[in-house]
Amino acid sequence: MTYVKLWGTRGSVAAPGAETARYGGNTACVEVRHSDGTLLILDAGTGIRRLGSTLGSSVRRVDVLLSHLHMDHIQGLGFFEPLHNPDVEVHLWGPMSTTQNLWSRLARYLSPPLFPVYLRDLPWLHVHDVGVGEFEIGPFRVTSALVCHPGATLGFRIATTGGAMAYLPDHEPALGLRGPFLAGAWTSGFGLAAGVDLLIHDGQYTDQEYASCVGWGHSSMRQALEFARLAEVGRLVLFHHNPAHTDQQLDQLIHMELAQTRLRFPVMGGMENATLDLASSFSLSRT
Amino acid sequence: MMSPKCIEVVLTRLLAGYLATPILVVDPAGTLVFFNEPAEMLLGKRFDETGEMPASAWSTIFSPTDSHGAPLPADELPLMAALAERRPAHRAFWIRGMDGKQRYIEVMVTPLIGLEDRNLGALASVWETQP
């Protein structure tokens, strides 16, 4: 069995406050945990701080998969407790670039004046440059591919015997289109998402908002629904919420989108602390 | 079902869709995976009608010949040279479009090389010109 817990669902910048408490104000962070104890963490937004404080001493290895290095996906890294504990084997996996390696690019943030600790002071870290391909972490087979978002950005497909999920937190597959999506083969991210049991996908904007943010690397909720339909996913979690959207607005927007779109699969707005069973329909709980 | 195209090729196609310059996109095997509307005018058929074309098909279907009328073998076409040698390539030559018309064209090809030195194919821009 594999469960998926959302620790941060907000996009762009943390948005704490009473008006965002239900969907949550922390930026991107998702826990994927297999029943054998293998722990993957998808992105290190501000949500990873709280996740790190709950892990307990039994966890000996953590694998953090970074989709890309925009601040809302790495800002929590420096505050992730296991990073500072040499007894925990922490592996950071993130997109390679054509110039510097991942270590060097992360060190731009994890060094003064932006952060008081140097990355080089954490020599027990394992940092892996990830390209396009597949690799295994415990029972998980991870497939990575570059997707449509400014700068080198990875999407991940994570498969295990209990099911498969895709994680596309920052993704603009509709960029440049003048109509519906092209065939799957010509759609960014399709190969990762096709047929998965669970898709976690960028749904930052309303269609109206998207019109003035084309090329910023994100999707409208409608586009996320259409992408999920094209990929024939089992379930969709809308993710990377606009920091300007309150809980009440998100409820209304998601309700309106679903009312206008006939879908064969369940959809939910990603809420901080929601826990999902990868293999079954939305067995949503919040802890 | 077609295999998913990598993002670099997807974005190249989208860019080509906005350009008035005739553009052809081939994959690493030389398969013509897309050409835009301005290129349709030169090739004499719509992409919708042809779909993808393997190199063995497109390298002969357009009957490429040099300025003296001698047939050009596939490996002397700039697209194939760019793919094989991973370098920009340029050449002017005659083709016969699928509408039966002879055209003299100049072709400039840029190989598409991605992260990890992955060979992703090539992008050809094409002009009709005078011999």
C-alpha cells in the first residue's frame, strides 16, 4: 500500500492566513510513503518543514525529488530537519541543466546571504542530477521527463505494484495552443500522466486569469481537467493554488469548473494535510 | 499510438505553428514529424493529409535534384547531414512538391540537441528561391 499526503499545495509564494487555512498556505510538498517504509518527498516548498518535524527517529533515509528550483519548490529545504542530521541519509534529486550541476545551483540558495548555512557544510547529502529517464527508489519506479514550464522542469511518474501517480505541479501544457489539446503524443507531460491512478496537477488559474499569464508556466483549472481527461487518469488533484485565492473562492471556482465539465473521474482541490490511498478512489482524510 | 514527443520537440512544433517561415521538424531517425502551414505550400500537401513520413519516404517523394538535375541521395540532403553529423547544414536544390510543381528551395537545418547531449532531431527552415 502507498499513501500520498499533501503538506503544501499553494503555488508561487506561501499564503498563510485565516482565509487560506483549509486549502493551506504552504508551498509545494507531497509525501509518498510505501508500506515498507520507503519515503519519497515531492518538492521542498515550505510544507516540508512541518513534514520534517513529524518524521521521527525511525526514518533512516529520505528521498526528495525536486521538480525544479523555483523558490516555492525549495524554500523549505533549509528548514527540513533531516537535512541537518547526518544519521539520516538524505538524497536530493532534481533537474540537471546545461551549465551547472544541481549541487551548485542549490548552493545559490543554501549559502549566505540568502541562508546562514552553506550547502557544503552538509557533506552527508547525496545530490543527484536527473535527466530524462527512469530510476528506482526502493519499491518505486520513477520516470522523469522535462515538461512545459520556464527553465528546466521535471515531471515525475511514480509507479509501484500498488498503482501509479504523476506529479506535474508546475505545468503549462496548453502553451501556444489555439484550440483543444493536440494528440497525447504532442502534449507536454502526457507520457508521464497517461493512465495513472492519481494525477497531481497545476490548476493555478481561472481561465480569465490564465489569459493574462500565458507563458508563466501554469494551467487554468479547466486546462488541468482537460489534460487529465486526455491522459485518462483515475483521479485528479488540483494543485499549486493561486496565492490570491481564498478557501471560499477555491471552493466556488472548483465547484463551477466541475459543474461545467462532464468528467468520468473524481477531482478534488488539493488541501494541506489531505491523505490519499494511491490505489483506491478518493479516501480522503485530513489529519 | 504515437510515442510521446519530448518537450523540446513539442515546443518547436508550437513555435513553428506561429511562424510564417516554412518549417519542417524531423525526429532523430529522420522521420518528418511535423511541417507548418507555410511549408505545406512548398511541399504541396497538408500535414493533416500526410501525417508523419519516414525518411525513406520523404527523401524520395519530393524527387530532390541538384541544380544540374542530378538526383540527390538522402545522405546529401541537409536534414540528413545535420542529423548524421550533429551540425548545422545548408543547401539549395530542386524538389517536386506533392502538387506536382517544381520548386527551387534553400534549406537551413539546425540539429536539436537536448540535455545530456540527447539527439532530439532537427529543425529545417525552407525558402523558395531562384536558382
